[in-house]
Amino acid sequence: MPKIYTKEEKDSIRAELRKASAVCLGKYGVRHTTVDELVRMVNIPKGTFYLFYENKEHLFLDALEDFSRREEEKYLEMLESLDENHIVTSLTKVFCEMALSFYRSGLYQLLDNNQMALVMRGLESEEKERILKSRYDYINKILYYFSIEDDEEISSFSAAFSSIFYLMLHDSEINDMEKALRTLIRGLVLQLVE
């Protein structure tokens, strides 16, 4: 007979599985992450995994959406309390923290179109469209915060910020990823506030 979990236990298991999935993505990528490795890290029976997720791909998407929700709230709060006397430094700090948090989570691996295609292969087309759109909505929300109303300008800045995130996919080729991110982000912030 399967174990019955309380709501708190379910929430805890889901949270632990999300953390494990991000770690595995950073280490192994989508293809080489196994359900066996995930359940070993969380210390649950393999059958329990399937009480929560249909497969590892659904877990990866849940982890990405959960991370995005939490991070969006955090950074929008940080933007609300910016030091306007030091706007470039303050914005650079916020955007760097955003990029580095995503990088450290391991979820940046899903920026790779091949990795994302593996995750989305079993999804319905509406779900695929929603997920792809949400990858860009986050940066657009932040840019709208600055009352930029020109769609072309928003599109340009969004593309530039997105390209910084794609840089993470080549972290092994960059000597100091954090320093490179800070420098690039500061340059974009200077253009944003001019």
C-alpha cells in the first residue's frame, strides 16, 4: 500500500525534488539526469517520485517555473527600494544578483535550445508556447517597470539582457563568469538609464 503524505510532507518533497533537479541540470544536463539520481538525492522511493511528477521533464519545468516566480517577486521588491541617488550601481547590483542566482541554480542549462527541446518533447503545443513565452516575459516585466513604452526599445533591451543569460551556457570558456556578467550588465544599465 502506498504511503500517504501530509500536505507539508508533499510540499517538502516537491521542494527537495526541485532543488535536486536544478543541481542535476547543472551537473549532467537533461539527458543524463535520471529519476534514480533524483530520488537518491531526495532519499525517497522511486515510486514516490511518480506520485508528484509524470517524468523528470515535468519536474524540470516545475522547478523553472517555481524559481521564476520566487525570483520575480524578490527582484521586483528590490527594484521598488532602489537608491535613486546611485541608480546605475543599484540597478547593476539587482540585475547581477538576478543573473548570478539563475546561474548558480543550474537552471540556466534550460536556455540551451537542445536541452529545452528534450524537456518539452512530450508537451502539448499550447503548453510549449506558454513556456517559451514565459522565458522572455520576465525581463520584459522588469523593463516595463522603467516606463519604457517604445516596443522596439523594450525588444532591444530584452534581447540584450537575454544574450547575457545565454553567455552562461559557455561558462567553461570564460575565466571569471561573475566579473564578465557584472561588466556586461553595467554597460546595459548605463544605456537603460541614459
